Amino acid sequence: MTSKLLIAFVLGAASWSMPTWLSAAGTIEIGCVAPLTGPQAHLGKDIENGARLAVDAINASTPTIGGQPVQFVLLVEDDQADPKTATVVAQKLVDEGVKGVVGHLNSGASIPASRIYAENGVPQVSPASTAVAYTNQGFDTTYRLMANDSQQGKALGQYATRLGKRVAVVDDRTAYGQGLIDEVVKSVEASGGKVVGREYTTDKSTDFTAILTSLKAKRPDVVVFGGMDPQAAPMVRQMRTLGMKTPFMGGDGMQSAEFIKLAGPAAEGAIGSSPGLPLEQMPGGADFTKRFGERFGKVQIYAPFSHDAAVVLIQAMLRAGSAEPKQYLPELVKTQFDGVIGPIAFDAKGDLRDGPVTLYEVKGGQWQPVETIGGPAAK
Amino acid sequence: MDVLLQQLINGLILGSLYALVALGYTMVYGILELINFAHGEIVMVGAMVSVSVLAALTAAGVPVALALPLALAAAVVVCVVAGVLVERVAYRPLRNAPRLAPLITAIGVSIVLQNLAMIFWGRQYLSFPPVIEVQVYDVLGATVSNIQILILIVAALTMGGLLLLVNRTRLGRAMRATAQNREVAGLMGVDVNRVIAATFIVGSALAAVAGLLIASYYGIAHYNMGFLLGLKAFSAAVLGGIGNIPGALLGGLLLGVIESLGAGYIGDLTGGFLGSHYQDIFAFLILILVLTFRPSGLLGERVADRA
């Protein structure tokens, strides 16, 4: 009996320490978190696929750190776009010893999770979180590859005022939606427009007839929505059902293929902004589309960004000659890299330097780029 | 003024939808004194089935005039089967158990149905195919769309049919008798099990119609849509008087109008303190108020005599 217990104990202790033993021999884990289930699953999967494409390509080139061959492993987790789940999943990844994280998607998830990563010194590069608050927390582990919402909101507000001076806004009360609309409001007022009405909804609602009716009465020239495509699509549909012909604008949460699919013919003419360049105009866009298309199909929005996030993390490790966050973090800060999305460099807070914002319009059932604001060329 | 009219019209449409679903709750409560929490999920099943069937049919090139009724028929069939199954498996064994047992079972059935739908259809939103071309009409400054008119007509026809069934047919008489006193009705020759099954069948058919209308109105359907809707419809039934069919109609319409007006004006009323994202609290505020001040509802409840 005691010998069986002893054997069990030894085996258990061995299997417990085995992962770290294996890691020491050359496996480096990188976390990747996004909503893989739920209404935003198509976007979360996009992030996973982009990161996977990068990691597999790098592994195929037999990288070495400190003379030892290493292989990178992507640990993928689902945060369901929920702030509570995001913290649980972040803790799980940290406990499993990830050396860096690509994620999350939603700002509402990235912000609470970033606290956990920061406490454990794990660098986090978000391919999609745009809320200004994310890099404003004073952590040295938060980075992002998209222009943040102060730039995006500014671009949206300026464009909206061009369509008309009377602007109505709706936000979904999440960290992302609220933050974006706050910036849009500031920008509209700075551009000489007037916010004639502001209404609220949630990221789970489907009935917007009451708030749209209330906004319709204020005769806006344009309606701007801060939120994701599962709300944006029924909202624009209900606008058309209420007889509102007003132009509909939204942020990167709406600028997806799923929006057009859910909204049907009502999507025509909608304008969405997205930080970053249009895929076709990205320096690495054509090649990326081809490589991604062969393996995963159509790019939704974020795949090029998660791809570059993984590359940037790994490259910092390779340059520093170590996968330990304390060692490679200084290299990450100094990143100067031409990724698929364009030139990548971080400012003091971890934001992307000179991040461009592109405005797209739905024409003939497809998103077509209309204008790019900002970016390194615009200096 | 035209804003108020528009909100009222929206409220009437929303109210018709609530009324359709509330009827299912009220009929079952009248006969069994059971709050069928799973009813909201039956509506969800109806919505999901009709959206899936419609999408498949239109993709196969079937003309809209044929695809819509077929989708409706498919939804009705699936919902009726689900409703009867639920009654046989979950509620009948507990027919004589203390009232708490079927109540908890109903909540359990609701969770089971939600998860089955999630497994079957996935967690993403389904889009109602844009087969009905939206045409908007101007009415005294407010706009009404053809979809809204369609909802009103279909809801009115369905509810009228139900009233006819309950008041002018033998089955209806049997239902009313069973609702009044189950044992005596049994003694008078009413097959109580059949009547209860018929109640669930009718309720589930109504739920299927409501599901299709809701999916067409909002344009989307997803596995989670039944829960909150069921609770609100139940509040509507209580508002009108539980067990009382005209009560469910009145309660539904009233609740729809109150919710619509409330969501539209709450920002102005509270000076910006509460925003329109608190739209959902109205149904539950009403439920609390009704249960506190007039628990029998506006038109009085009609439940079995226990003498």
C-alpha cells in the first residue's frame, strides 16, 4: 500500500514538474485570448488564426534562443468577451507559465486582464483593444497594435461632421463603446458640429426601436454607434424599418463581414472606421491574404494585427536571447519593425506610434475603403 | 407629438408580441396553476427553427410567398412537439405534487432547452433573411412599416382565433371547465389529460407564431432570446390577471406601450441619471407594483376553485 502511494506520489511530482522541464528544453508558450464562442466568435477566431499563422511560420524557420533550438506553442483561451471570464482566463495563462500574451479583443476584457498580466510581469500585446484606458493604467506590460479610440473617435467625429452638423450618438455602455463615443462627442464638438442626442443600450440588446424613435425626433444628420456588430446590424435594420434614412456610422467593432451578413440590404451606405490600413493597402497585405486564405479562408478584421502581435513578441525574445519577460521587455519597448500592417513602433505608454485610421463604406454589399486618416505618411 | 405617436405605435407592436407569448403563460396557469418558465424558450425555438428553415428555403430558390408559410408551419410543428414533450416528461409526473416542484422543474426545462439550442445552433446570432422588402408608410407624422402592420394583423388573427376556440368550441368549453375545477370536470366526462395536452399544443403554436414575428421584426434570433422575453411576457400576464385570457391581451399591450414610452423618455425623466439602457426594468417594476398593490391583476385572475 505504502509503495503504491509512494509510486503515485513520485509520478505525480514528476508530471507536475515535467512541463517546466520540457519548457527548459525548448518550448515557449505564448498565450492567445479572444472570444471564441458567442456573437463575436468569428472575430475571436480571426485573432487566433492570425497568431497561429505567425507562430507556425516562425517555428518552421527553426528559431534558436541562446544557441538552443526552440519551438513556440500557442495556448489559446476563450474569454467570451466577458470581463469576468477574461480575468479567470488571464490567471490561468499566467499559472501555466506563458511568456507573452496576444489578446484580448474587447477593451472591456483587456483592461481587467492587463492587471493580472502586469502583476506577473507578462507582456501583453492587444491586436484589437482600442479603449484609451487600456494603456493609461501605468503598466509597462500593456501594448497594442491598433490606433486607440482617441484617434479613432477623432476620425469618426470629423467625418460625421462632414456629413452634417447634427450628430446623434448611441453607445453600448461597455468600456469600448462608451470610450469611443466619448471621443466622438469631443471630436464632433471640436469640428463645429452638435451632438443632438445621446442614447444608451447594452451589448446584449436587440430592441432599439424606442431609442431610435427618440433620436429620430431630434432630426439628426448622422447616427454614430459605439459597439459591436451583433448590435450594430439589428440597429441599422430597425432604423430603416422606422423610415430613418440617416447615414449610420460606427467603429471597428462594426466594420466586419458579419455586419453586412446580419444587416442585409440595410447595411448599404453604412460607414465604419477601423484602426490600421485596409488589408489591400497594408505593406504585407497581399502576401498575408494569400497565406491566410490558403489555410483559414477570409480575413475578418484582426488577423493581420494578431499575426504581427505574435511576431513582435517573439522577435523581442529572439533579440534579447531569452524568453523571460524581464529580459525581453526592454527589447519589446525598442521594437522597430515593418510588419504586415505597416511600420510598428511603440510610444512610452505602449500605444502604436502614428497609427492610421481608415474609414470604410458599404458599397454593393462590400466594405470599400474611403479615406485613411493619420499614419506615418501623414507626418 | 409625432414622437409620442411613434413610440405608441412601437409599443403596440411590442405589446402584441408580448400578448402572444403571455397567452401561453396564462392558459397553462389557468389550468395547472403552474408558471411554465420554459414557454419563453419555446418561443426561442420557434424563432430559430423559422429562421433556419426560411434561410434554407430561400437559399434553395423557393419563392417567398411559399417559403414563409412553410417556415411558419415547420416552426409550429417543432414547437408543438417540444411543448407536448415537455408536458409529458416534466410536468405530468408532478401533477399532484406540491406547487413548488413543477415550478423548479419548469426552470430546469428552460435551462435544458436553452443549452440544447446552443448546442444545435451554436452561440452566434442567426440573421432573418431579408425576404420582406421594407416599405414605410407615413401615418399622422409617424412611420409604420409593412412588417409592423403584418405583425399586428397576424397577432390579431391569432388571438381572435384563440378566443373563438376557447369560447365557441367543445374543446374550449372543456378547457374552461378544467380551468375552473379539474376534478369535477373529470367527473363530468372531460378527458383532463387530453385537455391539458391541447392547452400546451395551442400555447406552443402561439409561441411559434410569436417567434417568427419577433425574428422578422428584429432581424435576428439567438439561443438566449427566450429567457428575458419569457419573464416579461409572464409579467404582462400577471398585469392583466393571470389565468385570464383577455387579461393577457390587455397586459401584453399595456406592457409593450409602457416599456416603449419608458425607454424613450427615461433619459428626460430622470435628467440623464438613468439612460435608455435600463429599458428592461419597466417590466419588472410593473410586476413588483402589481403583486404589491393588486395581485389579482387588472382584469382579475381566473384560477381553479379550490372549494
